[in-house]
Amino acid sequence: MRTLYFDCFAGASGDMMLGALVSAGADARELSAQLSLLDVSGYEVSFDIVDRSGISATHARVRTAHEQHQRHLSDIHKIINDSRLGESVKARAVRIFTRLAEAEARVHNVPVERIHFHEVGALDAIVDVVGACIGFELLRVERFVSSPLHVGSGTVEMAHGRFPVPPPAVAELLRDAPVYATDITGELMTPTGAAIISTVCESYGPLPRMRVERTGYGAGTREYKNFPNVLRVMIGEAERETSADEKLFVIETNVDDATPQVVGHLMDQAFARGALDCYFTPVQMKKNRPGVLISILCQPRDRETMFDLLFAETPTLGARSYEVERRALEREMVTVETEYGPVDVKIALVNGRIKGGTPEYEHCRAAAEKSNVALRVVEAAARASFEKIRES
């Protein structure tokens, strides 16, 4: 799998990430061109080569005009979802901003929809997050791993006063992640950097076994004596893993007073926030009331997010969680050509051998509507094309 490793020996920020991705080979002009698909104005992005304690690094400079208003999370979602960006870029950026807003909401003990502050609303944060997601796509990254995170030390001046490093929102974002501090003073891990890494990374630890193809260095703004303030990213092909057990959490609650519209909306929100699965089971509850068991499968890092979602979107007064083990087959995506256009097919492998392939529904639906044919006709054509490839 094409893997990106974040080497956070000097922490991470949004601009450091942009610089590192460009340094690692993401085309700066293409990245800027795709950013323009956001249809927002008032910013400029440039990339300069600088020296940080002897290391040549790329410094991403995001200049923005002074904004008179602050945006809510819903405003950010609308900007992203109404843009002409690719769907995978949109989905990942929305997840990152949602995670950032939820962390701030827990810190301030207010509902997510009331959060309106610099980290979520400012234009430079939008450019950093969306730009990073574009860079990931340009570099064709499939998997993300990070080193333990150097957060810095001392205190930092914020809107509400002077706070210890890491500040509250960063500490909340990095819950369950391995962090450490040294005698290097200052805020090395920013909320934007923490939100991106904690959202996309599936694991933390040493550099995995991989054939490194590209290395990039993104420069931080501050300069230290004898300490390179840079984020290093290493990109390459990691050894493909066979199916293996992983620890996940199931979050559940029973409700008998929620409408179908509410539970349907809940499912959409769960997947938007990173749920691996969400399903409903009819149950018979006390006083012979028919109800529904809501079950959400998620990564350990998303457990609190799913609890917050259940309490916000349903009338439930309590929810439970338990740890489960999942064994998932290795999966790949291939594109097949049909008379109705290209269609992605998801294939599953067992010990490196193809078990089967399933055409992607959204691709088939779009092709069927465009060609004015039945959905099953496009699905059959995609399966036939896949079988020809499989046999060849």
C-alpha cells in the first residue's frame, strides 16, 4: 500500500504539512489550482525554499485578508461540499474539520453547532486542511502512519489567556495518541496539525517496513538554534499486510421514541465522522414498545465522537460501548472500462488471491443515469469487464 509516514520530531502544523507535501512531490501549481475550486477569495499561497538548521525545507506561506466574521462548522461544511473538488477530498476535509470542532466543543462544554472560532472559521485553516487533502490525493496516499508526536513545552498566548502546551484543544485531539515533550519551548503541535494527523492516521509508532520513494520537509515559521523546525514526510510502498485482527469499538443505544428521519440522519452523520459501520436492529423494548437498536462500529480514537453524536442526535439518555476484534480482508480498487464509461470495482483478496469483485454503486448509478439505462445493466457490464481482466 502507498503509505505516508509523518515524522513529527518537531511537531506539525497545517502550513508545515502543505510544505512537506509539496517538497515530497505534490505539484504546487496543481495544488493551488485545485484550491481555487473552493470558490473562496481573500488568500494567497506561495511555496519558498528555506533553511532550517541545515535542512532545506519548503515553507508554505498562506496569506489571508482580515476577516470580519467567524464561521460555524456548518459554514465550513457548505463551503467544502458546494465546491468543485473531488468527493474524496471533500469527505476527508469535512471529517477533519468535524473532529476539530468536536474537540473544541468538548473543551468549552458547548454544542458543536455553536463553535465559531479561529481554528475552524479562519480562511488560513480552510486552506491548510483542504490543501493537505488535495496533496494526499496528488501523491496517491492510501495509508497514513505517524511517529509519536512532539508537542513542545512552556505556555502559549491564546484568545482566552495564556495556556500550557499542548493547549486544551490539541490535548483533546491527541487523546489516545503517543505524545512527548522536551526542552524545546513553544507550541510545536497546532490544532490544525493535530486534527489532520489524528483523523487520517490509523496507527502511531516507528517507521513501518516500506520502500521509501519520496521524502519531503515542511518548514515551520519559528527558527531554533541547532534544532530543525520541520515536519518530515516519507512516502513509499509499505509491505502489504494479510488479513489481521484489529481492535475496534461498538457504540450502542436502544431508542423507542426517535423518528425514522432522525435515525436515518444519524447514520449519515456517523459515516461523515469516520464510522466504519452503522446499522439498525428492530427490538422489542419495555412496556411492549417496538424500538430500534442503533449500533456504530468505529476506531478507538472515534469512540468519544460517536458517544457525542448519539447524545446530540437521538433522545437516548444512555449509551454503552464494548471492544471487539475485527478481521478484515485485504482490499483494492481497480477501474474497468464499460460501454457506459469507467467504473471502479472493489476487490477482496485472501492470501494474495482475488476472492471476488463488487462494482461501486455510486459509479454505476451515475453511469446508468448518464446513459439512461437500468442500474443492473451497468453493474452487469462492470462485472463482465472485471472477469475479463481477472482471466487475462
